[in-house]
Amino acid sequence: TFRLKPGEDLKRGISNFVSERKLRAVSILTCVGSLRQINIRLATSRNGTMRYYFRDRDTFEIVSLVGTFESYGDKPTYGHVHISAADSNGTLVGGHLMKGSIIFTTAEITVVENHEIQYNRVWDRQTGFNELVVEKRSSANSIVPRDDILQ
């Protein structure tokens, strides 16, 4: 469990936490907090058009945050995260979390790492995206539980 502070980028903050600890199979359990700016990618349309939603003139309560993160070897840390957030009128918006979603007051985030597997991403011709592949860790890649995860 860790906290991001006002002005920090939500996705970048989680990515840094995962990267610094070299975590390889992370799931987001929960997040409570608020944003002063939100940047999400909406569901891809049937014709393949990418659509985005960006607002920086409101505050948002984070209603849910779900997803996976991995950091492995020389590869950059990757996160596939979906967010739902309500604006100051209670209108809910949701989609794929992008960098540029900035903390307003706080974001209290709890993550868990599965030490028996590692996540990888492989290009999928059918979807047009790098998709999750779950691999069993070899005993040489085993990780001893660490005490420094809690901050």
C-alpha cells in the first residue's frame, strides 16, 4: 500500500512503484482518491478509431481502479489499467487510464504481486495490441518476500 500526493501522475506513480521494486506480476486491489485532471482512452470503436477523453477543469473522485502492471528485465514497466471516476456533478466516466491523470488530494493504492508467475506482453494480430501472457516463474527467478513493500 502506498500513497500518491497532489500533483503526481496516477499511472506514472504506480509504474514507478512497480519498477523501483522490480515487481513482475502486479494486480491493483483498490484505490481511493481524487484527480484534478483526467486522461483516459475510451473503448475503441468498431471501425478501430481510438477516442480519448481529457478534462482539466473539474475534480474527480476515483470510483474504481483495476488492472495489471509488470516490470521485467530491460523492458519498460507496463500497466494495463482501467479507471472509473465521477466528476463534481456525479457523472461517471471510465476507460483506459493514460498518463496525464493528475492527483488532486490523494490516491491511496493497494497492490499485490503474485510470486509464482510473471506477466509478459505479446503482440496479438487479432486485437492489434500487446496482450497479456502469464508465465510461470522458474525457481531461479523466484523472489523472496520483501519487507520494504509497505511504505
